[in-house]
Amino acid sequence: MLHMEAAVSIQEITPAFVQELVSEISNLRQQNQALQSQLDWFKKQIFGQKSEKRLVEIPGQLELGELLDGEKPAAPEVPTETITYIRRKKQRGDDCATDEGLRFDQDVPVEVIEIGHPALRGAEADDYEPIDYKITHKLAQRPGSYVVLEYRRPVLKHKPTQTLSTPPLPTPVLDRCLADVSLLVGLLIDKFLYHLPLYRQHQRMQLAGIQLSRTTLTIWVQRTIDLLKPIYEAQLRNILLSRVLAMDETPIKAGRRQKGKMHQGWLWPIYGEGDEVCFTYSPGRGSQHLEALLKEFEGVLLTDGYAAYDRFARNKPEITQAQCWAHARRYFVRAESIEPKAVAEALEQIGALYRIEEEIRKKELRGEEKLAYRSRQSKPLADDFFAWCHEQRQRFDLVNSNPLSKALVYVANHQEQMSVFLSDPDVPIDTNHVERNLRGIPLGRKNWMFCWTEVGAEQVGIIQSLLVTCRLQGVNPYTYLVDVLQRIALHPAREVEALTPRRWKECFAGNPLRAPLDRLQ
């Protein structure tokens, strides 16, 4: 490195000195560019928008300023016609909107509050008669509503034999447990779906007058999830039978590594063809977990560009590795501030592929029709994009530290895997559907922070697998868990797959088992 603080005489300015100075300036520029790129990325993570949606300019559309500065264009005359009709008055079961704009369906309980008229209580009450009622709806809430169920069972004495008998209690979900199934499910829903930690639920119970230990709540949650483990395992077995799997990974703190430090574990969501998800836990992020989990899998594995997937699939001819276009796109987005023109061109080409995928969804194409449409529309665009990336890599001004170079190298290294969706209609273009369904883990992590043991992390994966799959299947998770927890003790073990959310929707959703409290209403 040269020290520019020292004076340099004219005699010392030789061609070699100038060359060295130019080289140093070039290196400093590259270093500054790389640091600026990192700073922009960190700023975006903290202050920028997280959505990857991109605004597209529509040709011929005027800006707001153009309308204000210039004359307002005359609206073309549109022919009109008068239509008359009779509209049916909606009932509550139609998900109707009230006069105040409140929407609710028939499952929402309604408490009627009668407001008397002062004239009906006066001396002239006989002069008035009600002819109609004005109805106004207000949305209300009962804070932390808990109920104690008191079971009254008669003790009968048989006179001839002088023996006593009492009808048995309903079969409990957990042996010798004070909690009703509705409370157990409520704990799970609040903690893992709405991310309300147990200590906050414990505080809410105390405010409602319920005195329980927080440890008791933890034990109830653990025992309840243990009951659900066979259902989770049955769902995982069914997922592994899929021909196309999508995977990702997300970190989770689980187990104490040393005093004041938690161990970094990983939950691996695996998405099957039947819209089912299972979260499997691993203490590390290496390919060993994939080897154990997918040792009998044959088909297409859709992932991002993480090296562990490459190492796993490299020597397995029975597995075809496909990779995500959204991850490749993110590499280009990181270079947008340094190479705006080239990045805009790359994003436009990738966006064209996504627009074709949107057309496929709207047309509801499947199988050979979908493959033929991709071959006609998407393949030429993908080939042009790969050729453009190769051409960009030939630029002399593009140094290795430039984020655009890293994006181009990523595409070149994964071109074969990124092209798999063009030859297989069942392979999605990206893993966004997996990422959307793992959000419950990082959202919950902000509340409960960590799992004290690795067993706890496995239990988080079990309950999240069932809750996420319920959402994918359009199943109410509360109704599902209340039914399954009461049914599992009597259900044949060989038919446990029928209790997974996908199969439960077909077998039991029409007449689910209700909680005792719900049956009282």
C-alpha cells in the first residue's frame, strides 16, 4: 500500500509508480463498492420493505404530475343502459355486512341487549305500542374467559344388594389431569398459532382468578403434543411418498450449549404433493440430516442453493435436484444499487417467467397441458436469460467482488437445476410456498425465544406441522385438535393416517367431536 501523506517528487513519478497507483485506486474502489453493497443490504434488512413485489410501469400510463401540469384528457363517451333488479335481503348465515359494516357468520354467538323506551315506563305507556325494532351491532370481547366444569354424578344405591354405583366420567385426554380438552387445545393454539408464551397465558389466568403453576401448564403442553406425535409421524411418512418434495431450513435455539449460551439447532420443513408440511428437527445444518430423512426417497427435490443439498444429491442418481428461481433473483436484487441497468434487465427477464406461471395458474393448466405451455412460453425466455448471463460474465469491467458477478456465477453453477421445472409440470418455479409456511417458527421465536431442550424443539416441529397443514387444508385448527385429542385414545393405531389434517377433513370434519363446554351452548 502506498502512503500518499508523504510528498512525492516529480523524479519519483515513474511509469511503474503510476501503474502501482492506478492498481491501488482500482482495488480501493472495488473494496468501497463491496462495502457499500453490504451496507445497502443491511439497511434494507432493517429499514427496507420485505416484500419482493416489484412495481412495473405500464406503457402509455400517465403520471400524476403529467395530469396536474397538462390538460385533463377528455373521458371517452361510454354507452350506458339502465338495469333494474330485485335484491334479496341477506341473512346472518350469508356472511352479511350490517349497517355498521360488521361482518360475521352464524358461528359467532350473539347476545341480545334490550333497551327499553322511557315512554313505555311512564303514566302514558298504554298510549304507545312497539311497531318495529332498530338493530345495531357492536363487536365485544370477554377478557380471558375461563370456565370451571362441575360434573354432578348421582350415587345410586341398589336396594336388594346394598351396593353403590356412579356413572363414570368422560374419558379424559390426559390421565389424572385437571384440564379439559378445550383448555389443552387453547394452550396450544395461543402458544403456537398466535405466539402467546405460556408465561403470558399464566398471567391471564391469574387475572381471571385461576391459581395454577406455570410448570403445570408446561407439562400439560408437553404431554398433549406427545399424544399427537403418531399423527405427525404418519403425515411425514405420507409426505415422503411424494414424487416432488420441497425443502428449506430455519434456525431455532434449542438446548443449552454452555452457561448463558443456547445451542443453534435447525427445523427443516418438508412440503409434499398433498399440501402437507412436516418440520423435522436437526441439531446441525449439514447434509447428515438429509441422508437420514431421505434415504429411501426417489424423485425431485426442490431447494434453494444451499451447499448441503448439492452434496446430498450429487451422488444419488435416483434424485433429481431442482432449484429455486426466487433465490437467484435475490442475488440480482443485492446488486441493484451498483449495476442498476443490468439488474433491471435481469429482473425483467425473470419477471416474464413469473408472469407465465401466473397465466398457468389462472388457466388452471395441469399435466401435459402445463408442460406444453411452459415449453412454448417459458423455455425460450429461460434460454435467453442464461445466454444473457453468460454474455454479462464476459465483461472486462466486472470484477469478482461485484455483487452482480456473484449473481451471474450463482446462475451459471445452478443452470441445470433451475431448468428442471421446464421439463416437469409438477415442479414449482420456486420454494416460496415452503417459505410462506415456515413463518410460524421465526414469528414464535420472537416470543418464546428458545426451547430449553432439543426434545422441546422436536415438539415445536410436531405441533407446527399439524397447525400449518390445517391452514393449507382449510381446516379450523381448534375444531381439529379438539376432535383428534378425544378420538386418538380409541382410534386404531393402524389407521392413524386418518387423523392427519388432510384425511381428517375427508373422514371426520362433517361431524367432529366437540368439547364438553361447546356441547353446553
